[in-house]
Amino acid sequence: MVSQQAPNPEKEVRDRFDLTGKSPYVRIEEVKEGKIWNIAYEMENILFTDPNAMEGFKMLGVDFASDKLAHKVRQSAAKYGEEMARVVEEDMSTAKAWSEKAEKGGVSTEEIFKLPPLALNTIVVRLNSGGLMLFAPVKIQEEMAEWLAERGIVQWIVLPSSSHTLSLPNVVKRFPDAKVVGPEQAEAKLKHCKALPRGKFDFLTTDAKGLEAVNNILAEEGVFIHNVAGDVVSQASLVVAHKTILECDLVYGHADREGSTNVRRERFWQMLPEDWFHRIFKFAIIDCSPDGGCLPAYRFWLMDPNSLGAMGLDVPANDGSSCLAMAESLRAALDLDFDSAAGVHIDHMTRAEFRAAINCNWKWLDGKSLLTEEDPGNGS
């Protein structure tokens, strides 16, 4: 399983620069002046260009040739009115055409960015001492290497999820002296492909002693790392830096149950043609999930030891204690001292918006609200 999921240093992910010569860093937002930057990055949509990724997506319930998928998408879209139902019919036709092309002859290099790209945010933090921390780093092209060098020396690389490792061989090669921090599953993948300059992570977020040690060091830098206990799927960590909480693979749907990932409610209702992939993902995976509109169905399955959870690198406890531990850990995280949020798959949120979104996604873990009396009424 590790070998199947590990990045291949000989086959780096391809982004907009690699394929078109244009910058893959489509937006740089200063979240906190001189301290935190959110960088929007675009790479190829491997769900149409990588056969293994395509098969994995089908296992999670998205097969564009499937009548079952089309039925689910239509049912979900109908809840939003006749115009949304009409738009999603066009979306399904578009998705099916690209899927057939991918499976028959493959998507040509010239066509790849006619597909919606995979959009990821990476977050750069300036530490109190002047160095830089990269949170969930993406591929570093020369353009970004120069931009970073103008702002400081990259001293820390933080992987907040076991799933976001594809760009790491490129990043650690660029910054071999930077301390690498992340979960055990991510370390196993990077050990497998021999990408780590010191052969292992400098600190594991999933090891209590390692987490305490790195937090003792980073306290002077204005950074605190909170490991989400019980999250056997992504082994996620939340990082608080300069009163901004940084997130990965925990927020999918928004508390309003219309916005999701980096598409807010307002944009969702614009029904933009270029958002066809996002709409299908929302209607097929999020709106049809057990909670009815926040968390993708596969995140429930992966926390279930009698379902996909049995196939994970870290198996959820049979007695349900993984879910209970995750709920308590998220409650503790939501009470940390932060005033805003940013993430890999979400754009800037206020404290109240973020807390409400986490609650909407994860309150099922123990059947209780994750919110304290603070911020009453926000998604509870």
C-alpha cells in the first residue's frame, strides 16, 4: 500500500509551467501582512491523466460512465432548482467525454489544461526569527524559489496530511537543510521512495514526544502544531501561526451546505461552466453522504473498520474509539487562539466560519456539537 501511494521522484507531478510555460502560481494572497501568504497553485488533473488515480476515484464512487453516478448527481442537483439541473446535464456530458478520451487514448499534453486543474493552496509562514515555514508545499519552480528567497530562508517543511506527498521529493531536494515535520504515514511513503535527505522526518506529528519537542522549538517562532488524534485516514494536523489556523483535508463542505472546498456559496450559485468538475464532486460525493451535505461519503467509509477503513494504512478501532478521540481532539483545536483560517482546499475563512465548517463536517463523530458556547448558532 505504501509503494502504491508513494511519490515517484523520477516522475514529478506536472503543473501549468511544465506543460504550458505559464506560471502555476495563479494567486498570492497576503493573509497576515509580512507574516503569512496563501499561494494558489495549479497542476494537472491526475484524475483524468493518471490511470491509478482514475481507478482510485472510481473506488470512491466517481465513475463518469456509470448510470448510478448520473442518477445520484441528478438527484442532488434537482434540490437546487431547474437551472442547476439543466447545468449539471451539460456537466455530465462534459465529464463523460473527457473520461472516454482518457481511457481510450489518453489526454494529450496540449489538452491537459483544457480540463479543470487540480487547485491546491500552499501557505508560507514567516517565523519570528525571520526564517520561513512551508505548510503543505507544492512543487517549487524557479519562479517560486526566487520569491521565497526574497523573503527568507526555508527552515521548516510541514506536511499536515498523509495524503499530500506528491511534491515532497521536489521540495526537500530544493531545501535539504529544512526540518521536515509530518505524520507517520507520510514519512513511510517518502522513506519508500528514498526522498528524505536524512532518511526520516525530523519530527513526527503522530508521536507524542516528537510533537512536544517540535512545539517547544516552534513556540519561540509563533507556531503551534495540533495533531488531530483519532484521524486514522489523513493523520491531519492543524497549525496555528500568528493567530491564523492552517488546515488540510478536514474541511470539505461549508456550514451553509452550499459552498464546499474553495467554492463559496456565492460562486456556487453562479454555475460557472469551468466549475463542472467541482459540481459533480459535490453532488456525487458530498450531497449524497450520510450527513447530507458537508463531508464526502468516503471519509465516513474510511473511518469504519467494517468498510474501507479496513484497507487503510492505519485501521480505525473496532470499538469506535477512533471517532470519539477525533471528536475530542477537534473540540480542543477549535478552542485554540486564532482569529482566521486558511487551508489547502479552502480559501480564507473567519474564526466563526471555520469553526462552523469543522462542526458541520465532523459533529457526527460522537453525535454532539464540537462547538463550545462561544460563537453560538454558527453551524451547530
